[in-house]
Amino acid sequence: MLLLFVQSVMGMYDDLRVLYPLPDGIPNDLEWQTKSLECALDNYEIREDGTLWHELYDTEDHSDPNAEGLLKFAGMWARVNERWVQDFPTKEIIFWAKWNGKWINFSAYYFQGVLKELHRLPDDA
């Protein structure tokens, strides 16, 4: 129930770490986000070779059974057994980050897990 509330208020996205070289001198270490994948606050990486990787995990309930109110939800979906697996999408992935005070956007085109094209989108996209 709490997760549904957070989804409706904030919108969901995934974090993306970009190790692949970006054009225009844009640094890779920005806090990239995307809504083109699972939109479940998961972690993804575009590696140096252009492959896409997804951090999978299992969940366990580490909540405090004696907690009250909203605190009883804390730790309910603790991530365990984290591991990285390669993803093989055929789709466009749009991702963005804030750099020098403005939002920058990219579009990455994948075919069966292979990065075919990477384009910077107009800053107002």
C-alpha cells in the first residue's frame, strides 16, 4: 500500500550508471535516470562496451515486528542476494541527468542487447 502511494505521488524511475563514452564532453558520473525500463527504482548500467546490465536481487522482510505506524513498513523489502545480469533489450532507452544546471537527455537504441545508436536529444526534450 505504501509503495502504491509513493508511485502515485513521485512517479517511478530506474537509476542508470553510464560507463559508455558520451559525446560533447558530458561526464559519465552524473546521476542518470530512466523511465524506459522497469520503473521500479532498480539499478542498471550501460557498460563501456555498450551492453546493458540489470542489478537483480531477492527481497526479505527485515522489518521490526514491534514498530508502530509507518515504521512497521521500514525494512519490509530489504534487498538481498544482489547480482548483475546482462539484459538483451530491443528498444529505445531514454535517459537524463542534470548537468551544469540544466537537464540533458540521451536516446540509446538497442537491438537484441547490442547498442546500435546513441544520440543526445535537444535539451528541451
